[in-house]
Amino acid sequence: MEPNRVLFLAVAFLTHAFVGYALVRGFTDADPRLGIVFGLLPDGDFLFPVVWEWPFVHRGITHTPLFALTVVGSAYALSSRSRESAAAVGLAIGSHLAIDSLSPRGIDWLFPIETTWSPGLPVHSPITTGLLWAVSITILVSQSTDPRSNE
Ligand SMILES: [Zn+2]
């Protein structure tokens, strides 16, 4: 793999993990590490063997609302019906899908129907990455200065 591609993917993974962490830490009382794990989960599809075909490809089934709902439902069931954990998982995986859905490749919103529409925004460009990090840092800073967090 080319060094530029490795760097691109590393920054994209870090961004998904950081956005998930910030959202879970900022808006739930769940363990913020859930945000890292589930913010990255959809890109686990990079581990699919190359010979597999759609929907078991990058930006296939793991990047669909149906998959996200299944994961959130499973998290809810496996966490003894903890709404906090389910909300954390939903925020993290939802942020990943929201970011990727805006990219030129988009996601299959209507899976199992294949769709190709996307606004085509450069969501992993340096500027957009900077914006996502700035928003995430703002969430973390405002959360740490929130008087409720001193309880
Ligand atoms: Zn992705």
C-alpha cells in the first residue's frame, strides 16, 4: 500500500474514533471507549477478504442503517437493556455512517437496495478532518466545563 494511502486511512480511522469518543463522552454517561470501538466498527470491513463481493466489501453492509440498528439492538440486549450503552453505541456508529454518507462514495442508505447517491463531499480532506476534530474538541471542552460534570 502506498504511504499516502496508509496516512489517509490512519487519519480517517483516528477521526472516526475521536468523533465517536467525543460524542459518547459529551452526551452520555457510558464508558467513552465505546465511542472509539463503535466509531471504528464499520471500517472492520477492511478485514473482509478481497474475493468477497457486495455487500461484504468496504462501504458495504457494515455501512448501512440496517447494520447500525442491529448493532445498537444487540448492544441494548447484551448490556442488560442499558439505554445509556445503546445510546453510546448508536451515537458512535451513527457518526461514522453520517460522515461516510457525505463522501463521494456514500453509503447504501436503503440496503439491501443498492444506492449510489451522495453529496460527494470530501469528508476526509484536511479541512473537513480539521472541522470534525474542532467540533469534537469543543464537545469535550464544553463537557469538562459543564457544571453538571462536577457532581
Ligand atoms: Zn467507514
